[in-house]
Amino acid sequence: MEGEKDPRNLIIVFQSILVIIQQLPFDLFVEELFEVTACYFPIDFTPPPNDPFGISREELVLALRKVLSGTSKFSEFCLPLLLDKLSSDLTSAKLDSLRTLTACCPVYGAANLKVYLEPLWYGIRREVYQSGEDEVEEAACESLTCLARTLSRSTTQSGEDSLLEVLFDLIMKDCLRYIKEPEHRLMAQTSKVLLA
């Protein structure tokens, strides 16, 4: 499948892999199944003029996103990929990463997100504070909300901080300095983070 460029075939392949990961045991091939689909992330496709097939970039993006967020077994491979693509200079890659993270959080669950809390927060924070693009800031805030919602559903051992508390500690550590200086230019972004 690697190297496939025909969007019709890619849609079929993504749909087939989704069926496999949802209905068949594939524990021995988790990484391989992830790799053959993840090589297409983020989707870079512009339909040719007068395209007779009518497959849009958005259809490919959504089909691939369903696969990447289709099972928690992909978390250990997908989260580093999303973090890597979030640091891209391309707005479309940032948006795809954030929107895919939003789709993945509830499926992956708190236990799989735990290891990546700090880098996820730092990546989201960077996009809220530095992107300068409203769409990226909004997607980052949506990801943060979804991450917090997912963590809020986790249970903890007695005496341990909940994962949500760990995330809030990270957020507050960064946000407090701007809250204390309302005239600071990052106060608006800090407000967005806290509202998320």
C-alpha cells in the first residue's frame, strides 16, 4: 500500500483497515498496520481540475483520521507522530495534528495519554501562544478541552494526583505569570487556555 497515490484506492484501504482494527484481532501487527497508514499523515492532496472522481482532500483526511483514532493500540505510535507534525511550519499539518489529537483522546484514554501529557501540553501551548492564526488557536483549545475531558474520566490510586491535576498543574505553572500581569500581551491567549 505504501506509495499508493490514487485517492479512490486510499479511501478503500483506509476503510478496510478501519474494519480490520475494529473487528479482527491484530495484536501481532499493530505497528505494521499503523505504519502503512501513518505514512500518509498529514494528507497532502489537491484534486486535479475537472476531477471525475470527486474525492476531496477533506474526505481523505477524515478517512485517515478515523483509522488513526480507531483503536487505543495505535496510541504509542500515533501520539509521537502528532507531536512531530504539530511542530511543522505548515498550517494544514498543525490543524490535522490537533484535530486528530482531539479525535484520538477519548479513544486512547487517560492511561495511554499519561506518558505524553507534558509534550502534549507544550505543543498545544505553543500553538495557542505563538501560532498567530485563529484557526490553529481554536483547534489547539479544542484539543486541550478534549484532553482535559478524557483525563477527568480517569481513576487514580489513593494518594496519587489525578492525571487531570497533573495537567492543570502544568497549565497553571505556565499561565500564572501572565494572569498576574494583565497588561502582558499574552493575557488574551492565557484566557483562551484557561477557558478551554
